[in-house]
Amino acid sequence: MNSYLVPLLFGTGWCLVQFIAALPWLAALDPLAFRSIARRPLNWLIALAAIVLVGGGLALFVSLVQDPGRLIVWGRVYGAVLHAQLIIDFFVLIFPLLLLVWPKGAAVALAAFREGVRQPMFWLIVAITLGVMLFSPFLPYFTFGEDYKMVRELGYDMIMLGAVIFGVLAASTSISEEIEGRTAITVMSKPVSRREFLIGKFLGILLACLFMVAMLGWVFDGVMWFTYRMENPESPLPAWVEIARHDWGSISDVPLNFTLGAGVWFDASLTAMRGLIFGACQVMVLVAIAVALATRMPMVVNIVTCVAIFFLGHLTHVLVWVSGARMPLVNFMAKFFDNILPGLEYFDYGPISVRDIAPDPRAFAIYVASVLLYAVLYSIIALLFGLVLFEDRDLA
């Protein structure tokens, strides 16, 4: 087979995958224009020709590069672009699915999501978190070669903290303002029940927080790649890369190495996703508490209460252990708060991320599932408490 034909086929396939991944968010940008363009078969032929043309250019590029290490790097760049598109696609497609299953509540959730991501506060928090993450690899940590772990732990904490701050502020302001400004009465005259209003608000704000986590997590993957290359110039690849090269040896080395580079990006992203899940669980619990309290409390009181819950949720288990029998009153109060407040220490991924030995995959998967289940159950309890408070609230 012609030496350029195999890269051409792979290049066309790579471009086709990116084109398919771009369709959902392109349709969401301007639905009417997208439908008008999509109805004309000639436009699809033009798009197919463009895919083949760009694929040919990409095939020529990778054929000129040749070096396996550089092909892996460019493959990771390709994987990063595809990863970004898939993140956007998820948040574009989830709302049509919700509207099919739960039309009224999903409409409230969509409005809350749009309101959240359009706020300057959302992008200010994103910008500050990005600045800290991008600057963190250059800080001296004096850890004797363990800077990579420090940058990783700092990144997880910053992403979680940014999403928590936005979620609590958005829940406190949005729900309180709609109730006190009598806007909620207009919404419920559609008719939308109080249950649909409150849960829809929670879902919309939570999805806006998860969108922030996903975007920051995507940048975090790139920061960790850069930091790892700084500490390990050789940048050893995962063990499965050599296995794949051996199993797929019949494929030309050029397209194979580029494709494996994209796989390396997604492999690192899936590994980092475990820490993001822990942070997202903490965000879910605190947003649910903020939404429940916003039905009765004004914005300032709600924010102060959520801040207190955040610190107590991380400290009560330490106070229980420290106080012991020497301080019975402190021990009693610590146990009381430890039982009613969420155990936020369960969502701390730091002790796991700094371990030298990776945990057993099966046992760790069970642990992650238990943490996720705990977050979902506590969020449901908080929302039920909020519904009880909201049912008796006079909106008029």
C-alpha cells in the first residue's frame, strides 16, 4: 500500500471524528442557521470534501514529523482538542434529554444554568483559578522532587474551591432574589410546582458548577502534563503504549504513534477525573445545602452558614478525635455536628493523590462509588429539608 495512503486514511478519520464532535455545539450556537445549512445536501458534500482536504494536510504533517516522541506530543494535542469538544457536547446535549424526561423542571434548570454561566462572577472565578493553576508549576515547594504531587493537590483543591464558591453564591443570590423579588410567583404560574422550581434550580446551578469543574479540569490536565515533563524530561509513557505498538505493529508507525498520543491524553484525563469526582461530590452537597437554606434565609446569612458548614464539615472529625474524654462538652458538640453535618473529609482526595503506591483499582472504584452515593444521598436529604421549608413559604 502506498506509504502516504495509510496516513491519509487516518488523517481523514481524525478530522471526521473532530467534525462529528463539533456538530452538537455548532447546532447550539445558532439552531436556525444550522438547520438551514443541514437541509442542503450540497453543504454536506462540501463539508466532506473539507474533511478529506484537511485530513490530507494533517496526514502530510505527521508524515513529515516522523519522530515517535513528537508524534505522541502532537497526538496529545489532538486528544486535548477532542476532549474540549466532548466536554461542551455533554452540556449541550444533557438539557434536551432532560427536557424530554422532565419538561418543566428542566426548563427551570436550563434557565438557571444560562443565568449562572453568563454571570461575570462565573468567569471571574474561572480566571482567578486558572491564574493560580497556571502559575503553580513555577512556585518553589521545597519538596525534594515531589513538586508534581504538590501541584496536583493544589490544582484539585483550587478547582473544588472555585466551584464551591460559585455554587454557594449562585444559589444564595438566585433563589433568594427570585423569592424576595416575587419573580418566583410568575415562574410558578406557568404552572411550575414548588418542587420543580427548587429541584430545577439545584440542577441548573449544579450543572453550571460541573461545567466549571470540567473546564478547569481540562486545563489542569495540561498543567499536569507540563509539570510532569519539567520533572521528567524523558516523560515515560504508560505501559499500555508499548503493548499497543506490539499488538498493532501492522499499522504504519506514523499514524499509530499519533493515535496513541491521543490515547495517552485521555488516559491521563481519566486518571485525573477521580480527583475531580471527589471535588464535584463536595460541590454537590454544599450547593444542595445552599439551595435548601435559600428558601428561608437571606443571601448574606445563607453564605455565612454555608461557610461555617464547610469548615465544620472538614474539622468535626478532628475535634472528635482530639477532644476525647478530657473535654466532654467539646467532644459532645463535635459528635453532634459530626452526625448532622456532611462529612466533607470523605471528599478530600489529597491523601490519596500523594501516596507513592497506587490503591487497588477494584477497591478504589468501590470507594469512589460509595463516596458518590454518600454525596447523592446527603444532597437528596438536604433538598427534602429545603422542600419542607419552601412549602410553607409565603411567596406573595
